[in-house]
Amino acid sequence: MKKRTFLTLLGSVCLVFILVAPSLAQVIKLTLADQNAATGWGPVHALQPWVKKVEEATKNRVKIDIFPSQTLAKGPDIFNAVKSGVADMGWCFHGYWPDMTPLSDVITLPSLPIKSSEKASEVLWKLYEKFPEIQREYRDVHVLTMWASSPYFLITAKKQVKTMEDIKGLKIRVVGGPPTEQMKALGAVPVLIPMLIITSLWTRE
């Protein structure tokens, strides 16, 4: 994660700390709802190290309890869980709510000239910082950071896809938004099974 993004993330957490803490001496405990398993790549290499850095930066005056594997809230419910205060923070992906963040979903348009998750995440974050219209999609929460995945490959079990005709009629696992519309346009049958495309970490206001 780039230094600027990390500093922005720490600043956002400190803002939550200031708003919630009546005294700097008091330990503030925050809950973080995560849909991923604690042993997954993202939690092990990103979420858990980030939580550790936040706790170290605040000299353990802020403690974040991660609830993995949808134990605090189901994936599709995490945004509302943060919004309503069931969870203080949440990590989930936007494919559950394609109609809620249509401008952010520009990063999922097919054939974008982006070759890595790092670059896609950087582009998405810069778009969020620049355009108030995108920021308004998250007006009910505070955005701490965003991620986007690496480009996808089409993987099939029985039929090899070599031409545009080959994809017609195939059931393709997708999430909501542009990927669904793309598969429809190609003649495939989109199946809405959760898959990581864009993720965000938020906290409620």
C-alpha cells in the first residue's frame, strides 16, 4: 500500500478515535466485519497487518476486533451493518450492490488497460478523491480505503472458449454491474455468485 494511502487510512481511523473517545486514556474498541476467512490471503497480508499498525500507531488506545467469515454480518449486509452501527467498520465487495455505487463500478468495465490490482486500486482511489459524485455514493459512511482486483481470466470446465461464438449459452460466474452486462452482451448466462471485484473498508459516521 502506498504511503499516501496508508497515511490517509490512519488519519481516518484517528478521526473515528477522536469522535468516539471521551478521553485519550480510554481504550476504544472497534468491531470490523469481514466476509473473508481469517486465513485468506487478504486478511493475512492486508487486513490483519493494517489493524496491527493502527493499534501500534495509537499505542493500543484503539483496539480493533475483526469478525471474519461473516460472523458479525453476512457479506451483502455489511454496508448496512456499518451504517446502522451493528459494526463500526466493514470490509466487503461492491458486486452485492451494483445499483448503489454505479460510478465506482467504472473500474469493472471490460478491457480496461489496467494490468494489476495495485494499479486498479490506485486509479479507483484517485477517482474517489477527485470526484464529489463518487464520494456521494458513500455519504452514509466514511471510506477508509478501496481495492480492486487483478484482471480476470475466463476459466471453463468442459468447453474451451476460442471464439466469440463459443461463449454463447455458457453459465459464467460474475457479480453485479458491468461484468453481468458484458456476459449478457456476449450471449452467455451470467450467474450471480459472489466474487471479489471491488472492495472497500468503511466506518460509520
